[in-house]
Amino acid sequence: MRHIGFLPDQARALRLKAWLITRDLACEVEAEDGQWSVWIRDEDHVDAARKEFLAFNIDPDADRYRLAEQAVKQQQRAEPKPSIRRRPPPRRDPHHWTMTPWRQCPVTLTLIGLSILLTALCVRGLKKNGGMDFEMAYEPVLSRLMIVAVEQRGDELWIPTYNLSRAWTHLRNSISQGRDYQLPNHGVGKIVRGEYWRLVTPIFLHFSIMHIAFNLMWMRILGGEIEPRRGILRYLGLVLLIAVVSNVGQYAANGSPVFGGMSGVVYGIFGYLWMKEKYDPASGMSLPPSTAIWMIGWLVFCWTGMAGPIANWAHTFGLATGMLVGLLPTRTRSQQSPGR
């Protein structure tokens, strides 16, 4: 199914649905974040339905719409009521997959804009080796956005040694010895003392042209598929959850804070869409053709080490988180359905 717009109340949504039915344009309407979403079942009908939607918004009280609504109601009363059973809409043909328009995904657009802006603030230029890697300036912005602060001293980086592993050991020893747990004012101690944004902000940092280009391309494609169907708040919550898990997972597993990029989130929303397409077709969400093959293939290739220094743990933790979240709502509905 393809989303074509929002209406402010149920009465207008049902009236438009009746009108579209009389035009042989099968659709569904559903409440979402205080508004009513209009979905078209057949991809081939999207353009015609959008024209009808725009015309309807000009004068929703026109006689033709009221008469269509009355006619559909009379037809429904005359027809015998079928047994109530929720039937998912047909799967979208992957060969006719289309990208969601920009105007329907403001959160995705904002995330892309922040990535470009914050990365640009940290870039001195391209490295002198002739490649596409950025020469990064760690002060004044980059160090404040990494998961823990680092310092550039000459040509070398000073990285705090108080990482998650040492913090856990420190906490465990304090408990076993009955001493107060005193956090230092560096490393992960800064996060616990209030710099919580560091759990998320590494997703905005990119270290080469290819790094930022591919990450933001996939963010646009995959994020745009979720945002209009789940709403701004739920989509933003999903992105933040994946960001925190993938960043913390990468830092805990690798121990180095020098990482960044949107790829952990990209793998997370890919995993979410993958599970929705496979186990919850009623969600109306799907992946572009061959996406699963490319994404899993690239994940495996990166783990071989041949792609260079890659935040593989962020990819893996992000993917696992997205897949789990994608499965949870499906399991909940199944448990509540009678006879299953």
C-alpha cells in the first residue's frame, strides 16, 4: 500500500474513502498521531488517487462527495455482513517499489541534514593521500559529539582509558569491597554525569565522502519507508533506540571511541523493515528489490576486514535491535488474536 496524505478527522476520511470506492480506487483509512491517514492498495492507482485527494481537500462538503458517501452506506447496509476476520492487504509488488516523497519524511530529512552539517563542522579537508577520506578536526565540535571526549595532542590522539570495561570492573570492585563508587570526570564518567547526548551523537559523524554518501542514501530510502507509516514519534523513538544500542555496543566491544556514522541506524531500520515485510505484511512496509542480499552481503564482507576499519559491532547491534523491534508488535498481535 502507498500513503497519499492525512485528513484532520474521521468523518472526512470516511467520506473520501467512499468517494474513492465509487471511482474503483481501493483504499484504507486509519487513525495515526491525531490525524487520519489515507492509503491506496494498488500502486497503479496512486497517481489518480492523489489527484482525487487534492480535489477533495478543496471542497470536502461538495454534493458529489456527500452523495457518494450515502450511496456507499446504503450499499453496505444492503449487503450481508461477512464474518469478522482481519485480512492483511496484498503484498506490494517489489518490482513496483517507489520511494516516499520528501515531504512525508521530515524526521529523515532532519537526520540527513544534521549529519551533513555536523560532519562539515568537523572536516578540515581531504587527506593528502589522494583518497576520499576526511581530515578531521577534533576540536571544538567532534570531541564533544563522540561517545567519550578525546584530545588531539600534536599528531596523536589522547583517548581516555576509563571505558565501559574499566567502569564495570570499578563498580564491581566497589560493591564487593563495600566502598562508595566514585566516578571520574573523564571517559564514560562524563556520560553518567550528564553528557547523555554522547550516546546518540556519534551517528552524525562521518569520516569520508563515500561513508556519508552511502549512509545517507540508505537512510533516505529505508527511513522514508517507515516514517509515514509509523508516525514521527514512533519512528524517532526507533531511531534513537537503535542509535544508543549500536553506539554503546560498538564502544563496549571495541573499546575505542573513534567511530561514527549512520550505518548502525541504517542496519537497524533495515532489520525492522525486513521483519515487517516478512512477518507483518499488514503493515504495508517493504524493502526495495534485492536490498536484503546487498545489506547482509556487505555486513559479511565488512567483517572479513577487507573493507578497512569499519564499525562492525555497530552494524551488528543495530541490525539485531531493529529485527527484534520489528518482531515484537507482530508477536503481540498474534497473542491477542482469537483462535491462535
